[in-house]
Amino acid sequence: MLKTIDFSKHSSIKIGPLADVLLVDDFSSAKDHFLLGHCNNMLIGPQHPPLMMLGKNFDYIRIENDLLCVGAATPGGKLLSFCKKHDIAHFELLPKLPGSLGGMIKMNAGLKEWEIFNYLHSILTQNGELLKEAIPHGYRWTQFEGIVFEVRFEIHKGFSEAQLEIFKKMRDNQPNMPSAGSCFKNPQGDSAGRLIEAAGLKGHRIGNMAFSEMHANFLVNLGGGTFDEAIALIRLAQEKVYEKFGIWLENEVIVVDERYKGEESPLLMKARTL
Ligand SMILES: Cc1cc2nc3c(=O)[nH]c(=O)nc-3n(C[C@H](O)[C@H](O)[C@H](O)COP(=O)(O)OP(=O)(O)OC[C@H]3O[C@@H](n4cnc5c(N)ncnc54)[C@H](O)[C@@H]3O)c2cc1C
């Protein structure tokens, strides 16, 4: 089944075309399309590949064999409510981490030492169950083939209201404007926000997109911002930071457009050949 989605409304950064998206309601209906989660970490361009997303059948939570089994289309907020109700610990960060469980697993989403992989037991893909130990992963990256249909966590008792409050406060320095979260990954031992600021780009605006005045690593939509404006800012920050510090900022935001291949910059190519 196809669903027409307006990505300028649906995506967290409020950019993107109107597009037909294949809804995947069972294991066999997936195709060789680009898989969307809830589009909180994504910038979809006008020349995107064919798209698909998991349907409602993958929005569920149940406890089975002492594991917390969560459909990959389930929103994090729903899992948080479940954990609160059933006194389950370690998911207190979720209200501030928008997205589906599938998207969170793929990105190994998290904040500081908390990562979604911390209490993961396994994932279920079309190739069967994959235990956490068999999935290479690290800061905001994972390596596995296929679509996550279900995520299974260990269960530890003790939901903590105190933790919930601590996590909420950690996000007070983030802008309350449309964005896709952090634009770049933090380079080892440094912060992308600090580097962008030091390169003079905090608050820098192109058209209706800008690096936030509040937190330079948030690429925000000031209203009516476009894909091309967002890409122009991403490239500018990568090049300026590279010129000044010799560090290439790696995208955390996933760019979905045939014309943009992320890391290809004449400057980076040159650096690699030196
Ligand atoms: C205001 C704001 C604050 C944020 N803060 C943080 C933060 O503190 N820490 C952090 O880590 N992130 C943060 N993010 C980013 C975002 O919350 C996470 O990356 C989240 O995991 C995205 O989930 P999603 O469902 O929206 O995934 P999408 O953005 O739709 O997709 C992300 C990636 O996951 C893949 N994917 C989606 N579903 C599946 C699936 N079922 N199987 C396999 N692959 C899949 C997609 O192909 C894509 O590559 C923030 C975003 C916003 C808007």
C-alpha cells in the first residue's frame, strides 16, 4: 500500500517533497527502497530514491520470555509510558529522543554515556534474530544488514523519576525549532558545536536555514527553509572547520537525495591524497 506524505510537515526539520511511500505491513512486503523511520534524523531532498516505512503492525510492545519486545515502528514516547507503568529502568531518556525504535537502533541513538544499545538483547530482521554481541556498533553507528522489525531489551526493574528529570535538564540548551537533532557527529575528544562556533558559523544563516544561536550543531529551519539551503550550510561548516582545524565533520543527519553523496568535497578529496 502506498501513502502520500508531505515531508515538509512530517519530518522534524520540516523540509522535503510530497512523496508516495510504500507501507511495509509484513516481512515479505519490503522492497529495495530507502527505509524511513519517523524522520527525526533525516533530510529528504527532491531527488530521493523510492521510499518505504514500517506500518502500524510494527507498533507494539509486549513482554515475552523475560524480554521487552518492541515493534520497530513504535515511538520512543510510547515505550517510555510502558516502562513507567511497568516499573522498568533505563529508558528515562526517551522523551527527549524523538523517533521510532528502528531508527534509534540503526543510529545507536543516545546522549553521553546512555545509548539505546546499552540494554539491548537482540534485534529481529528479515534474516532472523541478531544478538547484540553480533552487531558491530559505536557512537552513532551500527553495522548490520536489513530492516529491523523488532527490538528486544533486557528487563531491569526500577523506573527512575530522578533520572527522567536529569535527562530533561540536559536538553535545556537545545533550540525549540524544527531541526534533525545534531547535524554532525562529535569528533573524538571534541564537540561539533564548539568547532562550528569557533569557525564563526554559530547563528550563520543561508536563506531560511541557520546554525542555531543557541547550539551551533543544530541546523534549524527558521520557516520555509529548503533542502538546498540546508546542504549549503552543511558544506560550508565542513569546509570552514576543515580549513581551520583539519577536522572533517561527519554528518549525523542522514541526507536522502541522489545528488548529495555526503562526504564528497573537493577539499576532502585533496586532503586524502596528501
Ligand atoms: C530535537 C531533536 C533532538 C534529538 N536529540 C538526539 C540525541 O540527543 N541523541 C541522538 O542520538 N539523536 C537525537 N536526535 C535524532 C533522532 O532522535 C534519532 O536519530 C532517532 O533515532 C531517529 O529515529 P527515527 O525513527 O526518526 O529515524 P529516521 O530519522 O527516520 O531514520 C534514521 C536512520 O535509521 C534507519 N532506520 C529507520 N528505521 C529503521 C528500521 N526499522 N530498520 C533499519 N533501519 C532503520 C533509516 O534508514 C535512517 O538511516 C534528535 C532529533 C531531534 C529532532
